[in-house]
Amino acid sequence: MDITGQRDHLKAYGLMYSAIDQGYDCHWLLNYRGGAFAITNGDQNLIRESLRRGVSYESISEGELFALMESLLSPAENTNTIALQKVPKIAVYSPPGAQPWDDAVTMVLTYADIPFTTIYDQEILDGTVNDYQWLHLHHEDFTGQYGKFYGSYRDAAWYINQKASFEAAAREMGYTKVSQQKGAVAKSIATYVENGGFLFAMCSATDSYDIALAAQHTDICEHMFDGDPMAPGAALNLNYSATFAFDNFELFTNPLRYEYSNIDVTEQRVRSMKEPQDFFELFDFSAKYDVVPTILVQNHTDIVRGFYGQTTAYRPKTIKPSTTILGKNVVDGAARYIHGSYGKGFWTFYGGHDPEDYQHRVGDPPTDLNNHPNSPGYRLILNNILFPAAKKPPQKT
């Protein structure tokens, strides 16, 4: 899985997912050749499947492989080997019907041939989500402000239709407002994670999720979103103790402003950042003592090209001390890729919309991953997908 040895990094994850599911003895060789995978009992069937998928592989003797794995456990090296035991059952939280954007996680799961099920609000609220070990939040606004697209798209047919659809769905589920329904969904997801689930979110599904958790007991929506004014002093009545990642953030309440809060740095970057300068750096962790973050940053490069989203990266002063920063922007130091635990479960937030489309806009065509089989930005998503399969050390207390 190093930079030159693998023809298709992304499909390699799909191969490993399938191999684990079929009962092969699979291992993740952390910090070795870009986070290589090893299978101790591989056979001709697996070789044929590698060839079919276009995934590079090397065959070595069983003795050589066990010697290699033993060497990775040496205290003198920042390496490790982790058994991959059971694949997670994957759910993607995504609205029904076509949307004017594309979801990077859904695209890479499809490209890598990793099975998933699409669920939405009803399946979150009725407990169906608990049948899954891994949940991704599609590009979503959990605050009930319809992505804050009002300023630019309030007259667009897709916006009008989406708003009407969301309002009808909320009423059908017994809520008078979309913001109330989405708040209940956010709270149910928090319970899912607390009970041991794994949550992965990108773009606006990250900060809007935490804002919705903080605003469970106050109305932060203006009248064009929910039919009545924002509650007086709403921005002062946020409960930051309910959030996963962010603390003491400032809400942006102007309905015409395409931004939720000062968590995100997109507006600042649009003014000052040029694409050739835009990179983020993955941090180096102890493979033996910080196994979880080490897994999540496995890659064939430590420097990854940046990309925009409605939520691009996170202002450091709004991040809780308990949050682990996995990667930050090289130029401005904003956190791009963050992780933490909540109860018995884990969550990861990844800023930006599409790792191979620098500034994806509403209506742009989807990315063809056949053109990006070695994408380090997409590979970070796949680290999170295999993470629940890894045998993990006890959580720190």
C-alpha cells in the first residue's frame, strides 16, 4: 500500500473487506509500506480476486510473513500489526431521491465494492440504525435550516421541493418543525454512538450535527426556515456539553449567510487560499500506544491535497480538548480531520466535500473514481470503514 507498489489503493480496501468477511486471517501492518495489509492464509481464490479487481499483491512464504509481523512489534520501531476480525455492517444516512450534490462516501463504497444500506430519518428514530455497526452522515443539515441555501437557491425548484418534502416528513413523524425532527435524529445518533456505534461524517454533516446537539432546547431557526422567529438569546442558550467535537462556538444567525458558525473556516480560506497552496498534513502517532489514530491516518503520503466543502476545516479554538486532531491544514493550521470517542463508540469528522474535486458546486457532475484509484484523500474515508474490523486496545479513561 505504498505510493508505487499498489495499482488501486481504494479497491484494496474492498478486497480486504471481502477477505475478512470470508474468514481469511487478515492483518493491518501499521506504518509499514503505507499501511499494508497481510493475509496469512491466502489462497488461489484470493489471488484470482485480486487480479479481477486490479489490486496489486505480493506473495511471500508463511515464515517470512510471520517474521515480518514479529519485527513490526519491536519497541524500537513505530510500527504494529493489528488483526482484522469482523467487518462492520454499514449504513449510509442519505435522503431519498436525487440531490444536487454527490456523496464521497457512497461513491467510494460503490467503487471499492463494499456493501452498504441507505437509511434515513425514520430508520434512525425507530431504532433500525442499531442493526448497523458503522453509520455515515451524508451531506446534511441537522439544524433545520436546509443547508443555509436560502440566500442563493430559495427560488430553485430543487430547494422548494426539498423543503416541502422535509416538512411533510416531519409532520408525518409527529413533529411540527423540521428542526425539531432533525434534532431528535441527532440525539438518537448520539445514543447509537454512546452504545458502541461508529459515526463518520463529512462536510456540513459535521458541524451542523454538533450545533443541533447543542441547540436541543432552543430555537435557532429564523422564520423562513420554520415559520417563526429565532428564540431570543438562542445563541447564548447552547448546551456545549452535549456536543461531540466542538465547544464555545459562535452561531451565524443571518439566514442569507452560507455558514452556520465560526467552527468552519471556509469563508476565510476562499478569500486567502489558492489551490496550489492548499494541502493538509496527517499527524504521526505511536502505533503501539495510540493505535486508533494510527489506523485512521494510514496512507501512502502524509501530505494530502485540500478540497472545499460547505464545511471545509475547523477553527482550532472551537475544538474540545478531548478531540484528537488527525490532520491539519498546512497554511492556516485549521483542523481538517478529527476523531474522538463517545461512550462506548467512536466518531470521525472529515472536512470538505469531495477529495478529488477541489471546489465541488451544486450541479457539478460526480467524480469518476476510475480516474483516482490512488487518491489519498479518499483513502482516509476507507480507513474509517475498516477501523471497526480491527482488534482494538481498551479505551483510555
